[in-house]
Amino acid sequence: MATGGRPITRIAQGALMGAANVVPGVSGGTLALMFGIYERLIAAIRDGARALARFARGDVRGGIERLKSVEWGLLLPLAGGAFVTVVVLAGLLESGLEEYPEAMAGLFLGLVLASIVVSWRLPDWDRPRLALMAVVGVVLFAALGWQTGPIADPSPLVLFLAGAIAICAMILPGLSGSFLLLMFGMYEAVLAVIDERMIGDAIVFAVGAVLGLALFASLLTRLLERHHDTMLAVLIGLMVGSLRVLWPWPNGVGVIGDTADMSVSGTGLEWPPAGNLPVPLLLAAAAFAVVLAVDRLARNRS
């Protein structure tokens, strides 16, 4: 795909990256790599985070100087395109989660399985990293069995923390913000905030995202630089463990389905009736194939 520098091209790229980050298991970073802008995007995010840190310390002049170094010609069109796509897709995904929870869970299952396959090639595996990945996966798998389902009415503090956590997907390759929200039971609640134009809640979430980016950008990029393969092993373990809530029939009800029925556990695993298998499995296979195709394009591009 062309990677020209025209604003309309950047807006289109941002729209595709925003769409990717709305869907659990798909990383906007993968698309940034495919477009040939990944390193420039990370550099722009770092500069912006450092500027915020200067402002937070009261160094207004230093903050302004840092802002001048941000590549706004790249960042603003990407952010604008991503914002529009997220707003448009939120309502469609929320309706799908409510009306077809098993089918949507099958779709997400395929996306995350493919993300695991793609990510598996990245670290240099040895026995300690394999053991760490397995431990993280087992612990998360067990922990998800204790939750009662999605958070239906999150407090402002929970929304703030969700924004801070989800933003990590912008700087952690192979992990989407929606995937993190899904893991912590906040995916559908955040979709509702966007789709129903809950301005106050949206501001709280956005502030958490901005501050989270400022606080985590330098730390996480440093960890990836110094402990790259170990960090990737942890991320892959998280993806493996999360499959518990993505199986289309946890306790007969999709965990990402109706949040109104909070009496249903949603994390006890059950095998579905044979007649209900085809649609989720077909969607899982299609999603799996799409992610692998995008990954192939990204690797060819790089």
C-alpha cells in the first residue's frame, strides 16, 4: 500500500489503524509497520510524552520546545482518522456484542489466535522465556475464572485507569487497546461511552489515556529495548490466558455479551450444541486468515 505523505493519505491510514484498535486482538501498530511509518510514529509519541512531562514539572518553556519537535504533520492526520473510525464503529460493535455474542466471541477468538501465531515468531525463545509465558498464561486463565463478567457501570476512577491501560497498545507491538479492555471487562462499557456520547465519561477516559501515554511511553520502550524477548514472552502469555473469555460459550453465555445479566458468571467453560458451532468457527477462521494476511503484508513491506 502506498505510504505517501499527503494529509488525506495519513487520514486514511489513521482510519484503518483506528478500526484495527477497536477490534480486540488486532494491533494498529501492525498496520503502522505495513504503512512504513511505525518508527516515525513511535518517535512522535515519545516527543509528545516528553513534552507533557515537562509541562507536568512546570517547565512551560521546555514543554513548548519539546512540542515543536513533534512531527505533527504525521500525528494529527493519523489521530483524526483514527478518532472518526472509532466513533463510527463503536455503535456497530456494541450492537453485535449484544445481539450475537457467540458469533462475535468467535470472531475475536480467531483474531487473538492469529495474533499469538504472529507474535510467536518475534522473541528468541529459550526455556526460561517459555516457562514465563506458560506461567503468565496459566495465571491469567485461572484468574479470569474468578471474574463475574464485564463491568456494567464503571466508576470514573475505573474509566481513568482503563484509558491509561488501553493506551499501552500504541507502544506495545502486537497488542491492541481493545484487547486489553476486553481482558479487564471494560470493552463494552467503553464502546457504550463512545456510542452514546457520554461526554463526561469520555473526557475521563481520554485524560487517563493521555496521562498513561506520558507515564508509560518511556518506561515501556526502555523495557522493550533492554528486555525485548522477555517482555514479548509476557505479552504472548497474556494473549494465551485471555482465550478463556474469548471462547464463544463460556458458561453458555458470551462474556462480551449482555452486561445487564451480571448474575451469569460467563467464565465457566462449556461445549456448545453442535448446531451452534458453524457460524462462530467460520468467523474465527476468517478473522484468523485476515490477521495472517495483514502480517504477511507488513513483513513484505518491512
